[in-house]
Amino acid sequence: MQPEFSLLLVKKNLIDKTDERFKSLMRWKDVDLFRQPLTFLFPPDAHERLDKLLEGQSDIFSRITFPKVPLRLKTGGYINFDMKIEVLEGETRRLDFYKPGRADGSDQINDVETTDMYSFFNFVEKVLESPFDEDLDLTMIDSTALRDGTEPNLNDDEKKQVREELEHALKKQAVGGQVGQLDEASYGLLTTSGFDEEAFGREMQAVAEKTGISLDKLNVRTDAVKLDDRDLSSEKLQQALNHSRGVFLGEVEDKNGLSTLTAVVDGIEHNRRLIEDAIKKYKYRTSPRIISNNIEAISIAMLQQGKVNLEGQIRRPDEIIVLPDHPDIALAHDIAQLEDMVRMRTKRSQSEREKPDFYELCRSTLVQPSFVEKLDALMQRNSEAAKFVGFRIKGIPPVKMRGPHWEAVDRLAERGHPLWLDRFGDAVIDPEALKCLHEGFVEMPQSLMKMLAKHFDGKDMMGKLVETWKAMNVGVISVDLPDYELKTMAQELGISISVEDAPDAVMH
């Protein structure tokens, strides 16, 4: 689609050239605009957002259509256009302007792929920083039919067809045609003037007819957050977006539900205060779960999960906030819990003290420089040996990526702390780098177990990986498997170490 007109920007975002169509439509002359800052053409309240937008990373520009950007008319007032930014050589950029809704044709929408969650959140941030003149919602969509282990248990071809049709329907309503993948069955998109439920309902009816799967079995649900604050810091915005995702997927509880960005931010601050208050008032404790060798029928260690008293209920902090997004809270919580856990070890019998405790550590605590210093100090204060205090750490990147998480893991291993990670599939990637897990544990995430179990050679692959880990003197452990079928599969694969099921939360 050809733009209505274009502007050329040079260094410091000064207007260099305008085309004849622009001058004709907007009534400006070259002498009016030459070497004027771009903000000259925008409303005063958009200047700061425009500057932030143009200072940002250029790699995302070509993927965004900024809708309804107000552009100053020489004779007075503003006209809204859709805007795209094209990065040329050096600091030169071209701004293309289109009539609203004309920038992206249907062919272009088909070519746009879904993006990963964090890239999508960065996209949302960029759009909020732009000067466009329209209300925005973050809309989230979930189809149970795409989720593993749920009815109607579609095969891979059926899921592929449903996914393609669903994504096509969502892109039609998404700002810039951008759809983010929140998990294997959920999507996020930006919508203007609300999500068109009626139009989406018609699209879903069409999906049902094309795939032969009823609307009931597709089981599509939606929720939306009104993005009513465009001046949030990047950190708070990213926290709020990730929190909204967690609430929508049921990973995080929010008593107020989702309504506006402001309400989400207020809810996060409230939950942070609850956790901070519990730590200050010593209203916390670790919750133990026995780790057993099922072949020898003996307990060999304990998993300790930190919990705090939140309005009368003992719970993990990550049940009410996305803990890795709050490193200050995570560090304070983990150090307090570790101090208490190590101190309480001294009250056990000698035989019980010989069994290590594995504390469930937040991955954002792991990478903070002060963590190891604080850990060393508390271990010394309590005269405890490192080999008895291990760490379960979930969600760190693959070993082939290395980076700060693996550097921190290596520091713990060097001190003699046993480790327990969930990077089961990494066994054959970099055996040398995985020596840090010697005499520790690796768990197979249930999502990976379900995925491989459906593959023709999946069980054989899993069994060989189990043997590979055992040959490296790393115990393979099962934990939080939700049903008898998966627990039986774990035993068949030779996973003989397991963690007892988590007890229900205790009310006080």
C-alpha cells in the first residue's frame, strides 16, 4: 500500500525533505519546515512520547504501524494518520503516513508471525510511547483446545489448523498486526476502541466450521486490560504486563481481577507491601516436602519452599506476584527464609542433619551480586556446611546460552552447594558445563514430558536422557506431576527419585 505522503528526518530528528503530497494536503511550505524538529508537527502533549520513541531501538520500527497519529495542519488543528518509520542509512529515517486503517493490507497481515511474549511486551511499550491518538487495550485470548492434556485432546494436525485460523483472526484486530504468544494456548494483542467480540465470535464460528471442531470444544475465553496510563516507567509497565498475563493464565492470583493498567499496578504494589510486611514481622517459614528414593523406600533429602503469612493464609509469594520481576522482594524473602531454614537445621537429630535441604530459590535472587555474599555470611554464622544446603532453581536459560544465571550457578557449585535445575533436555548439549550438577538433581518439566510422550520416539528419547544424566552422577527427580498417568510414566522411564505432593495451604 502506497503512503499518502512521507517525511525525511536527518540527525537529531530534524525534518529534511517533504513531498508534494504532504505540502498539498497539510498546507505547509518547505521554508516552514526545513530543519525544524519533528515535534513541531505534533501536539505538545505528544512531544515527550515522540522523543522516547525515536530514541528507542530501531529494529522494531519496521514491524509497527502506529495508528491515528495526530499531525498538525498549517491552517489549524490536527489530522490523524497511521504512521510507519523506516530506518535508512546512518541516522536518516523516513516517516510514511497513511489514511487510518490503510497501512496494512490483508496480505501483509498473513505474513506477520506471532512473537514471543517478551518481544510482544516490548512492542506494547513502544506503541505506548508513540504519539498516536486512540485508547488502547491489552486483549488476551485463550483456547483450551490448544493446551496439552485437556479435552478434546486434538492431534498435532488439528492443533496446527486451529492455531493458524485463530492467529489469522486475531491479527485482523491487532494493532500493527502484532500478536504475542503468551503460552502454548494463549495470545496477547493490542486493540483500539475495545475488542470486537461480535466480529471475533463470527471468526471463531468460521474456525469451528473449517476445522470441524465445535465452539464448545475450542473453548475460547478473552479478557482485556485498559492501558490507561501511558507514562509508566518501563520497569513498572513490564511488571504490569507480565502480571496481567499471569492472572489471565491462572499462575498468579489477583482478587481484583483485570480491568485497567492503573488497577494492576496498584494491585502489584499492595501485594508487594503484604510480602514486605510479612518479612519484617517474621511472619514467614519454609514448608518442607520429603524427597524419597523409591527403590530403597527411604527419604534422602528435603525440598524447602519459602512461604509467608498473607492476610491469614500461608502462601508462596509467587502466588500473588511474578516474583522474578521483583528482584528486591525476591532477595529479601530468600535470604530471610534461608537464614531461618539453616538455623532450624541445628535443632534436628544428627541423622536428620545428614540429609541436605534444597531451598527453592528465585532465579532473580540467584543473579544478584549480593546474594552469594549474604549466603556465605549466614552459612558462617550458623556453622553449616555448604553440602547440606542445596538450591532448586527453575526457569534459567538453556546451558548453551550461558550468561549470568549459569555463572551464578557455577559460583554456588564451587562453594559445594548441591544444585537442582529443570534443564532436563540439556544433558547432551554441554556436558562439561553441566558438571556443576554433580551429585545434584535435574527434573523433567511436566510440559516436556507431555510433549515427548506424544512423539513416536518420545519415550525412548526420554529414557536415554535419564540414563545420560545418571551416568553424569546427577539424580533425575520427578515433582508436581498432576496425575497418575504421568507419575507412572516417570517410573517407567527410570526416574526413581520423587518429591511428595505439596500440602494444601494452611489457614490461620
